[in-house]
Amino acid sequence: MGINYFVIIYLTKDKFKIHELTGGEYMVELRQKKGDDMPQLMVCYLKVAREPQSTFFQQDFKTDIQVVINPEEKTVERYGRPWRFSQPKTSNDYLSGKLGYIASGTETKPFYDEEHHDFVQQTVDTPLTNYVLWTLDLSKQILAFEIKPPDIKYHSFRGAFKGFLMKRPELGLEIDDFLETSTFLAWANEVKRVTSFKATLRLPNPNWSKVPKSIQDVLRKTEADKGKIELNKSKDSTNSLNINDTIIGDAIAYGEYGYSDIYARGEKGERTFDSRRDSPSDQTDVAKDITEDEKKEIITNMLEQFIARKYENEDQ
């Protein structure tokens, strides 16, 4: 009677477990090697847009945005952390670089005290610096950037980038969030009913050709630069706001291109929807030893795919 045994072979990230069976047969079991999972690259998107009113100081978009992200500009401070840009680089119609914070902290480390001939613990200053990569399509004016939770999240990057824009208000640049209709509809289907809906509308850039008629009536016919829609159900009502084939659906579709922020409330489930919180993102596996140039190329490719999805069959 033979002795059953197995051999384990490690190859990069996979684990093969080979069992000897009766009759000279073998069974090979493929397992993921514990602790060797591939890291995730998480990428989010923003639109960098012009404010409706032009100013004397404005030049072309490429020139103005490079004025804003010039690393010689003063830092933007958020929650006690100063944020800085790296020197950006231009390739074809893309501008790319890094944005991160510079902070300091302390940690306790052991060292040898020559005077007392003893190992002791000492508190030393430690830099707490982190950064992410970003790529901007200068033609579509859409920004793709990685996030590194919990240190750098969507709103961390967004707030810092917007802070630099606000330092140069004469250039008339602002941040717009994207909305995905499918995300809102999924939320609406989970709640018992939608009881409140608010939309903040901005002028489209560059044209009105694909703007829903109801939104044109609100903004274009009134010659407004910005607008708001607010709809509510009374406390004693039992039915939901109608989303389909109404100005609500049009405002959501308008947000697909970054021109409206949506906030809604519902009953039961997750009670609120906020387009600034539920912004679109993508993620992909990357190698642990990935270089920054390789990561930048992946982010650029993800940006191209996002733009293709967002503006398919559109004359923008």
C-alpha cells in the first residue's frame, strides 16, 4: 500500500498542491498564495471646466491650467497638511503629474545610548508624505487620478485641486463632478420612495446640442448662468417623485457630462444620494513592482476608456 504525499510548488503568486492518488494518478489543485494578492489601482474622474463668465485674464485652457498647477505656486492647506504639485509633463494632448501632501509626525524608534551603554526608545520626527498620479485630457478637459484610501480619497484630491483653482479666480476655472445615471437609478430602486430631489445646474461647455429641452428652458431661455431645481413630497404623501420622462431624469442625464450636482432623499435603505459622493471610478490589478511610468500609462488608458464611454456618439 503506497504512502500518500503532496508537494507544494510556489510560483510568483500561485500555489499548486499536488496529491498522489491511487493507480499512479495525480490531482493538481490551484490555490491563491496567501498574502500575495495583486494590489489595486483605483482611479476617479473630474471635469475641469470654465466658469460661464469670461475674464480679461483668460487665455487658452492649456496655458491657464498650467498656471494653476505650477509647482512654484504656494501650497494649499487642508486639515493641517500642505499640498503641492510636482512639475507637470505634457505628452500629445495630455498633461500629467503628481499631487500630494507634505506633513510631519513622530514615531518611537530604538537606538543605542553610548553614554549609558543601553538600548533605549527615542521619539524622532518622521515625514508623513504621500502623493498620487493624475492625467488631464487637455481637449476634453477631463481629469483622471488615482486614490490611496484612507490617506488620499476622492474628496481629498478634489479639495486640494479645487483649492489651487481658487487661488487664481481670474482664470475662471472650476471643478465639476460626474454623475452616472445607472448609479442613481440603482439607489432609487433600493429605497421605498424618493421624497426629495435637488439639482444644481451649470452651463454646458462647449454647446447646447445634446442638452435636454427642459434644462435648456431653465438655463438658456432665462439666460441664467446657473440654476437650481428643488422638488419635494409633503410629509403626509405616500407616493414617490416620478423620475422617468421628467425634468428629474433630464437633470440626471445632464449630470453625466459634469454639469449638474444631484442630491436626493428617500425612505428606507440608504436614505440619501449625493452625486459628489457617488462619483464614477474604475479599478484594476497592477503588479507590486509597477513603475510610475507604467502606472501613468494605465491611468491614461483608463481615462481614454472613460471618455469613450461618456462621449460615445457625441459631438463635443
